[in-house]
Amino acid sequence: MTTEQTTAAGFSYTLERTLESPVPAVWNAWTTAESYAQWSYAAPGSVEMDVRPGGTWKATMVTPDGGQFPLTGSYSEVEENRRLVIGMDVPGRAEPVLMTVELTEQGAHRTRIVVAQTCDTAADRDLAEQGTTMLLDSLTAFLGTAS
């Protein structure tokens, strides 16, 4: 499910999936550098994570055409197995762009994941939404689930 909004604060999207995997496995995939590197289109050896409020992260992402671009940021909120608020540094922007990842248990072996982000422009939102959709598709495959 995808929701898009335009508000005075910017252009936002929300993506939602139900994964056939328990919450701790999904949390581990998002918060452990070794796991994240396996499904997130990151260049080998480029992922570093200090998953705590104020902790930093970095990764070099590889595009489908083979291009690479470095990303950096920090964690604003960390509630283990429940919620991550991840800030991404954007050149020329004073504040990071925030992405919220929320996990909800749906029985013993299912997780509802909701990813939301607000961007400055519709074009930025569309690119971010496309990238997040690719990430969720890859996460789904990594966990061996169907969306």
C-alpha cells in the first residue's frame, strides 16, 4: 500500500508491507551492518551503523546501472523492535531528511512494516519513494517472504 501527500511541510509518502518474518528478524535486517549490506544495494564493505539515538551510519549505494553514491546520516529515534527514525544528510540542506520505519507484530511470524518520509519537492519524493520501494522489495526477498 502506498500513500502520497502534499502538505505545507513538504511532499510525503508512506509505504506499507506485511512480511512473513518475525519482528526481531526484520529489525536485525535494518540495524545490523552485515545484514543490511546483503539486501540494501550497498557496496560491499561500505556499511557502518551505530544504532542508537545520535549514532551515525554510512553506506555507499549502488544503482541498477552500476553507479555509486555515498550516503551518511544519523539515528534520531531508536526503539528496539518497534521504531527507527533515520536522518539522511543532504548536501546543501541544513537539516537531515528523516525516514521513519515502524514495525508491528502481526502474530508470531509476521511483521507489518511502515516506512514514511517527507521530502522538499515532488521530484525528491518520487525518487525517494522509488528507492524505498526497491529496498522493501529487496528486504522481502532477503527475508524469504512474499509481500
